[in-house]
Amino acid sequence: MKGGKSRSESKKADTKLAVKKGAAAKKGSKKAGKDPNKPKRPASAFFVFMEEFRKKFNEENPNNKAVSAVGKAAGQKWKSMSDAEKAPYIAKADKRKVEYEKNMKAYNKKQASGANAAEEDESEKSMSEVNDDEDGDEGSEEDDDE
């Protein structure tokens, strides 16, 4: 095979690519997972408007399957609305924001009390591990051989 790559050379190239992909995956895994109990952030006034607009738009245009069309139409409608027309949506968004802040305070309190309890458990655990290690070293035969 003149000028062509041998099988071993092509395999080496494939493994190099695989290593690079694996390294990229490891970098992203450092991120901590999300807590499923954490309250979700509230919707903005525009998204509160979108909830109602989406229903109306889908009733008027039942054949439309494109999500982007709904978003574009809602954006145009929102821009054309006056502040007075936007007021009920802003009020609903503010209500949701107040509720979210209340839930977050409760969540943070719960996390703080849970963290303190976890630290106490961990400190007790580490003390028992230290005691186990001290007890285990006295009877080990490996230390006697050295």
C-alpha cells in the first residue's frame, strides 16, 4: 500500500480523537447537579403573556406546528402593546416573584439547617473513622514485618 495509511496508523488517530472527547466530557462533569427541591424562578411578564397568547394563537391557527411562529407573533404583539395593556401581566409576574422569594427564603433556611445537621453527622463519622483506624493499626501484621 503505497501512500496509504496502514491500519495501525488509522487506529491511533481514532484513539487520539476518543481521548480528546473523553477529556471534554470530564471537564463538564465538574459541575454540581441541580437540586430538584429548589424553587423554579418565576416567569417574566412576557412569559406570563405568552401563556395566554399561545392558547389563543393555537385556537386561531390549528394547522400551525412551528413553535417559532408562535414566538414571533407573540413578540410582535408584545412590542405593539401599550404599558396599560401590559399592566395585568406585569402584576401577575410581580405576584409570582413575591411567591418565589418567599419560597426561596424557606428553601435557604431548610438548606442551612440541613447543612448544619450534615456537618454534625460528618464530624461524628470522621471521629469514629479515626478511632477505627487507631484500633486497626495495633493488631495488623504488616507493621510487624517492617
